Amino acid sequence: MPVCWLNGSFVAEQDAQVSIFDRGLLFGDGVYEVAAVLNGTLLDADRHLVRLGRSLAAIGIPNTQPAAAWLGVMQQLATDNGVREGLVYLQVTRGVAERDFPFPAHVTPTMFAYARPKLLRADPNASGVRLLTVPDMRWNRCDIKSTSMLAQVLAKQAARAGGAFEAMMHEDGLVTEGGSSNLWIVNDGVVQTRPLSSDILAGITRDVVLELAHAAGVPVRERAFTVAQAKAADECFMSSATSFILPVTTIDHDAVRAGAPGAITQRLRAAYLERADRLTQ
Ligand code: PMP
């Protein structure tokens, strides 16, 4: 029986309960993180916890649990649930209070986490995925990893209904990011992604891809690109903690070049896996 962690205790998932007055439920007033587990070990959890601290600070929720304690909880969830390859999800909400929009005076954050198995190394999507373009309908602080995600729910539902794996969100044709991923193109050997700003999430995988590209001598340009440029690019790929790097071979109904994974995309995915193995073995 899967075990989760809720407010300091490990409990069976089916017994974990949160109040209907939790502000995460009422307002989406919370933040979250998702870290990969490979070889039974957390990958880059330290970086995810730094970002958690930033998200919490940005919306004024006290960070009551030190990173070392989170690491212990996350690793124990992976181990106790037998997750060798998969993910750990964690969420912090502002807590439980009478429904009123401003911050409650006295409130204790709600914290929980759980683990799930997922194929990462042998991800069947590594042969290439299709993206569907949708207008980005989100707010102005997409750098906060908030659980308020109705726009992404609708974007990713539109993608799925259209037979696509992920949404390519754009503002008047300028690509922001995927529904739950960062997006990249490659032209003439140069890798390009949108620069960090409040328009996108600072993906942990994005950071690692930048580091791997630098280490491999692959030039990188942090500049926004359009949907049209993505469709006409030599290569396109997406990155996220639980998909690593996946080739994008179709956008809407247009094949990206030959409709096959690009060479640099495959090289970066291999480098990502190599690093991930090294850090988790
Ligand atoms: N952008 C958005 C909107 C996301 O939800 C995610 C996944 N959390 C990402 C980018 C990728 O971030 P990471 O590499 O940290 O998973």
C-alpha cells in the first residue's frame, strides 16, 4: 500500500486527509516541486528545494522545513514505496483557515509529499513527441511554481484532445514554454531557449541542459523564438524533471524537419542520462 507524508507523518495514501478549508484547495494558494528518482536515488533534489524556497518566499509562505528534512522525507518515500525510477511530488499550501482572500493571521502551512514510479531511462516518448500550439493564458508570475494551474490544465487538455503529448504555449506567436516543460530549438548547431523572466518557470532541467551544452561545446543562445521558427527549426526538444529531454518531432500538423529526433537533441539526452546515472549510483 503506497505511503505518503503529510504534515510530519508517514501515512497510507488512502488515509491521508486535508481539510476542505485548506487554501490550496480553495484558492490554489500553494507551491510544489517534482523531482526525479533514478536508481532509487533523488536527482537534483537540492536544486528543487532551492527553487521551493524561492517560490515560498515569493508568495509569503514561511519555509518551516529545512532542506535536509525535506531530503530525508523525499528519499524515504522513494525507498519505502519501492520507487527505483520515478518521481517524488511535494506541495506546500498556506494552510487551513476560514475562507477569506488575504493571508490569515495565524496559520500553519500544509505540507505533503508522495512518490510514483515512472519510466525515465526507457521513456517511450524518447522517439519523439507531438506538441499542439495554444495561446498562453497564464498570469504574470510564471516563475513561481504555483499550484494555481488552470491555464495549464486547459492547455494540456487541448493538447491531449488534439492527440498531442504536450502544449506549446505562446503569446502572439512568441513561444513561452510547454504546459509543464521548457522548450528549445536547434539551428545550425546552436541551441536556443527563451531567457529567464517572470514569463516562464526556471526549469531545473533547463539549467542542467545549459550546463551540459556548455560542457559539450554546443553554443547556446537564450532568446525567445516564434512558433513559426520552431516549426522551421533543424531540431526542437522539451525538457522537464520527469521527462528529461524529449525530441519534438511534430508541432501541430507540421513535422519538424524529417519528423525524427535531431542529432544534438539525442546527444544532449544521452549526456543528461549519463550525468543522472553518475549522480544517482
Ligand atoms: N515549465 C513549467 C510550466 C513546468 O510546469 C515545468 C515542470 N515543473 C517546467 C517548465 C520544467 O521544470 P523542471 O525542469 O524543473 O521540471
